[in-house]
Amino acid sequence: MNIPDKPSFTLDLQQLAEVRIQLHYAIQPLAAISNALADSGNKGLFWDDQLGFITREINSIKSYRLALEPITLTLNFLTDRDQIISSFSLGDRTLAEAFVWMKAIVNGLGGEGDLITPISYPPNDFPESELARGKTFQLKHLTSDLAEYYAISDQLLQDIVQQESMASNVRIWPHHFDIAMLISIPDEINGQEKSVGVGLSPGDDGYNEPYWYVTPYPYPEDRSNLPTLYGDGFWHTEHWVGAVLTASQFGDPKASVDQVNAFLKSAIAFCKELLN
């Protein structure tokens, strides 16, 4: 997959929000098949610079993965050598049609397609869209910008994984559509295991734009004297506590890598201090 270079960067929050909703629904077939058929250690979604959003390998009579190419909204079943078995363009098609296609391909590969069902999320905790009620996906408003955020974020998070011995794998979570990892800390507070979560959200009800977050857990009770963050980051303290850096602050995801790295490095260090 080639993310096209652009002569200049423009932060169009409305366009990003529209693309975010379509992509969030478009990855749900990947989430459903991984949830139903992947081995326990291979559940979840991931980013691949060539293939886009992708599952881990699913073992059947033939091993395969399912990917979503985010710029054309195309679902691809792939062999273990990344050869395309079957493709399905979501343009002018419904989510229900995608599930019918997916189940048929899984059955043809020797799997149990009938086990695949859409994941049910808590009420009022998943973006509202007519796509859930049979509206077709539309390609005319798609942009490569959001894919670029995921590509750059995956690179930065993979670097953190290499630096942190207690870091988890980088995953994309289909519930809130963030790409994130967790740094475990071998200690507890009141029976709760300590950790620092690091990730990028494509936007949500709290911030209608992509934003980085670094969260200490458990959240500190004293929020009156939080340290100053590098890279223009700030502390979010309503309902949850964490360091935040929004796209409005860092701009072009490619050009802002140094700023984002400075923010992440300081936020992780400060969150660890808050948990001591």
C-alpha cells in the first residue's frame, strides 16, 4: 500500500472525522473474525505498512489473514505469503454484505464461518452511524491522511516497545479504534496493577481529532501539581488522567516526529513518577 506524498499538509478536522467513522466500521469484519477464530495469543488487529489494518494469522485447513486497505476500503483475504485469495470492495456496499462475503470465504478455506458475528459493544460507547443500519460505504470522501497517522504512530510505538522491557505488543483496538501499547510496572496500588498506557486515538467525543495520550494507572488522586510536559502536551483530568497532544498542536504526522517523541518521552517518565 502506498500512502501518496502531498505537497503540503492541511488539517481538515471534518474530513478526518468522516473518514474515521467509515474506517471504524470497516475494520469490524477484521475484529469479528479475529475474535471468533484466532488463537488466544493472536487476537487483535495490527498495522502493516504494505497491507493496512490486518489480523494475525488464523489457522484452518489453510492459514490466512484478513486485511483492510484503508485508502480504497478493500477487504483482502491473504495467504501466509501475503498472496490475495479474495477481495471485497466496500464502496457502495453494506457491512452486512461484507460479513456474508467473509463467512463464505472462511467456509471455503475449511473454517467455520457461522461462528463469526459482529462484536457487541457497550451502549453509547461506539460511534453512531447509519452504516450500522444498512447505509453503504462511500469512497468519494476518503483521504490517505488518517492512514498516515496510523503508519507514523505504529513506527513510534514500536520504538517504545524496543526501549521498554515490560511493554506489550502494539495493537489496534476495534472498540475505540486507537493504536496503543501498555507498559506494565511490577507493583500494585491497593491491589491494582500499575501500568502506563501509550497510544494514538483517531478522535472521539472528547477530542474530535487525532491525539496522542499517555495514561498512568491507577489514576493519581492528587491532580493539583502535575508536571509540565514537553512538546506542548497538556494534562487531561476530567473522568480520566493522562498526558495529551492533539493533532492541532503537532500538525503533520510526518514532520512532527521529533515533537511527538519529546512529548511521549516526557509523558512516560512523568507517569512512571506519578505511580511511585
